[in-house]
Amino acid sequence: MGKDIKKKEDKPKKNDFKSFLKKRAPIYLALIAMLVVFVIPEMTKGTLEKSFPEFSEEDQQVIDILMKYDGPNDDGLTVMEALDNHIGDEYPDEKIFDHKKTIVDLTVTNVGSEEYQVNFNFSSYKGEMNYDWNVNIESEKIMPNNSEGKYIIELVNYYD
């Protein structure tokens, strides 16, 4: 009788957690795979705004005025959205901002006391797009200096 008690004590107890994981391992693996395949790439996706370099506080104010400009109606397309859409139209079905040959250059130059010139250059493996504007920070008026810049401003102004 004493031997039977020892035999029962020597047997290892079942680990409930281990059996729980074994039963559900395929489900957990599928969930992790879905996270890696679908969620993480969307979170790390490159965007136009993330491609901008760092600016001083004064230059950032000029960039904000330009990129948030949404026309005379104040309820339409912004310059940032118009640029993003225009670049997206040129490179459909591509993650162009994640491409290693894509270069986004944005420069701000003071041309007067309240007037700044903003040059936006987008370069990729297909070619280059250059946009040029003058921004008055006092009146928040934006004047295009080239045809590409004019196209974006007209698109924003006449967007319905």
C-alpha cells in the first residue's frame, strides 16, 4: 500500500498551460502571420509627409502654410493631398516613397521680409518633378513660380 502512494506521486502532473498552447498553436501562428503580413507594412508605409526633411521653426511655419492651403473655399483639397495624388497618379500600384531611388527635397529660402520661396523636388527612377512657389507668411498668399506649381494651386483652388 505504501508503494502505490509513491508511484502516484512520482508521476509528473499534466501541465495545463502546455496542453492549452498545443491545442491553439495553429490559431496563434495564423494571427501572428496576419499581423506580420497585413498590419506591420501599413504601419511602416512611407508617405510624402514622412519624406520631408527637418526644418527650423520659421521654415516649418512656411511649409505648414503651403501644405495646408486648401483654396479660397477653405473646404477642399489641400496642397499636400494634391501633391500626394499627383505623385500617386504617376506611380500607380507602387509604394514609391519606400523605393530606394526616391528622393524628396524641400527647400525654403527667404526672398523678402515676409516672402519665402519653397522648392519641392521629387525625383525617382522614372524622372523628376519640380514645383516652385512663393509664400507670403503675413497674408498667407501663395504664388506659383513654374507650371507644375501653378497646376497644383489651380487644382486646389478649383477642386469641388
